[in-house]
Amino acid sequence: MEMRGNLLALLVLAAAAAVASGNPARLELVPAAPGASVAERARDDRHRHAYITDKLASRRGGGARRVAAEVAASAVSLPVSSGAYAGTGQYFVKFLVGTPAREFTLVADTGSDLTWVKCQGAGAGGASPLGHVFSPANSKSWKPILCPSDTCKLDVPFSLANCSAPSSPCAYDYKYKEGAAGAKGVVGTESATIALHGGKTAHLADVVLGCSSSQGGQSFDASDGVLSLGNSKISFASLAATRFGGSFSYCLVDHLAPREATGYLAFGPMPALPRNPVAQTPMLLDPEMPFYGVKVEAIVVGSQVLRIPGAVWDAAKGGGAILDSGTTLTVLATPAYRAVTAALSSSLAGIPKVDFPPFEYCYNWTARRPGAPEIPTLSVHLAGSARLEPPAKSYVIDVKPGVKCIGVQEGEWPGVSVIGNIMQQEHVWEFDLKNRLVKFKQSTCT
């Protein structure tokens, strides 16, 4: 959420088709202008990984939180297209907030637990003149959350405990590693509006919304705030999934797909696809953390099962792995990184190497001779016999014309590994919060 990554996607929550039919509907996407380099995005991924590592290190443990038992059987679906044209590794959604509803462009992130917008008034102070600014005083549905409340004390991340009076609003100071991003403000509840096909609308009441008076970080240069899709009692994902079937899903098109190509973000059961079986693996949730964990059992390159210590994939031993749409490049803890890059680079040894920091293994693909070895297959084996087999372009990536790099980064050990959005491309990913399962299948996202 809090950082710029790489070549992911934008999506627009501007309209949806009628939810009563139970069939997902497709929406328009607005692309943004070109931006940061691959090297800059890799740097920001490292910042984000440091934030994730620090946050997980302070976790208090425990079981998973369940969503409400009563859920609607309908679904809404929103298109998503490649962010290679946006210079950011985030999703941008058009989100309608307040009464009357106003549109805001928010970063959508599976690692975030608080939805917030750039704001003024209601104790929030001033706001950036760039983009749209929310004014609680002009919304009939804004309700402040008070500082002494259980929601403020127990559920709002980075809330400030000092309440000057019982009527003081709940305040937060959302900070991230190495000053990469942050936001300060107050929290309330608001109404969110989803525009439906045919001019109708659906409303979600009591959305927990942060009203940020100040914010910092390059990922917010082209956005008005954040839409939270993480595992959290107050996240938008939890609220919307409860309303629309107990789950949400997304499909990311090829990150270098044409500008008009679209995938989608959907709330409700995974759309039925006639091809390819659905794989599923247990969703590992920590009640104190917004991240979606999975258990990696092995990584195979070509026909070789890599020798990676089991502790690397064991959260109880300082390791583990999460899926994160807000991280662009996959980040592997040192033992896994070394094993994967050694296996891949060994297969690519006949291709001339070039320097392209911060990547360690890069190749002059235009100098690749006929008959040179092909990129070997890479398979991530997950608990429950699930296999993630991404296309080669997801782990040996184009960084500039004629140059490819092994597109994974080294993370500290002990530490968590992160499966980033490029490794997730051309798959449907469903986060079944009701049954605590991650489901996925190959798809062109059409």
C-alpha cells in the first residue's frame, strides 16, 4: 500500500453491473502516465519488505478472524489493467465516498488495514491541494469515531492513545519503514457508493475511513489515499466480502500487456472459468496482521527440487511467505534467494551478462545466440498439493529493451518471503475469507 512498486496495474471502481443477478460485472479502467524506473520500483519494494518484516516481527500470534456467517450470494467485479503505463506497482481505484458521493482515486492494497483519503476539516487540519480532498463537514453520512472507543483502541492501526477529552476524535499516525510513506489524521465511518450498470447504485454503510490531514510518500503523488484489502476487522475487503459472498478475487493481466487490456478485482466467489483446474491452499492468517500467508513446501526449477531449509517457509521459525499485491518483485529470504538465482543463472550461463543494479543477474538478450538454453520452468509448491507455475516472463523480466534480469530480490533472513504481483500475473487469485483458503488458476483474465 504505502510504496511505489513496479509494473502492476490500475483499476477503476467507477461502475458495476447489477449485483442481484449473482454474475460478476466488468468496469472501465483509467490508465495513468508513465513514471518511475524498474530500479526505483525495486528500491521501493525493499522498503516495503522492511516494513512487512518489522510488522510481522512484532506480531502477537493467534488464530484467524472469521467473517460474518450471513453473506450475500451476489458479486461485483472491477477491471484491472497493466500498470506498466503508470510507473507504479499499485492498483488505483475510483472510490465514491460520502453523501453526496465524491470520487477519489485510491491505492488498493492487500497489505493494508485502513482505508483513508486526503482530507480537511473534522479535526484533520489542512490537506494537500493536489488531487481531490474529502471534507467531512460537507458529508451527511460522516460519523467520527471517538478516541476512547474500543474501535479506536483495538482496531485502528497506529492509533494515538492520548485522548484529550472523551469527545476527542480517534487519531492515527500511520508510519512506514525508512520514511517511505505515512499518513496522519482522524478516523470516522462513512458511506461508500458503487455505481451499478444501468444507473443504479449500491451503498455500503459504516465503512471505516481515515481522514488524513498530511501524508508522505511517492505512491500518493497520483492518488488520493488508500483502499484497504488486507485481513482486518475494519478493512474494506472484509466489509465488502461479507456483503458479496465471503471472498474477493483479482486477476492481473501480463504487466506488459497493451494499455487497453484489463483484468479485474471482484468481490464475491471466483468467476467460473471453463479451463484449468482451481488449486487451493490454506490461508494462514494472524489476527494482528493484515497479510495473507501461505505455506510453501518447495521450489522446483526445471526438474530440480531446490535445497532450501524448511525453516525459511515456517513462520514459527522466523520465516514464512505471504502474497502481496503491493509488492512488485518477489522477495525471497536469503537461503531461498540464493538457491533460486543459482539454479536460474546456471541455466542462463551461455547468455552475456550485463550490469543493471539493483538486480544481480541480468542478460543481454539481443546477444543471445541461436540454440542458447531456454528459461527453465519455475514451480512453487504450496500446501495442499497446489502448484504455482508462473510464465517465464514473471521471474526473468524485461527491464529495458534487450535486457532481461532474474526478477527476484533478496530479503533478510530470518524474515518473511513475499510473492509479488508480477509472479502472480495471468492467474485468478481468490481470497476466501469465510473458509480461510487461497484459490488460484491460470487465466488470461478475459
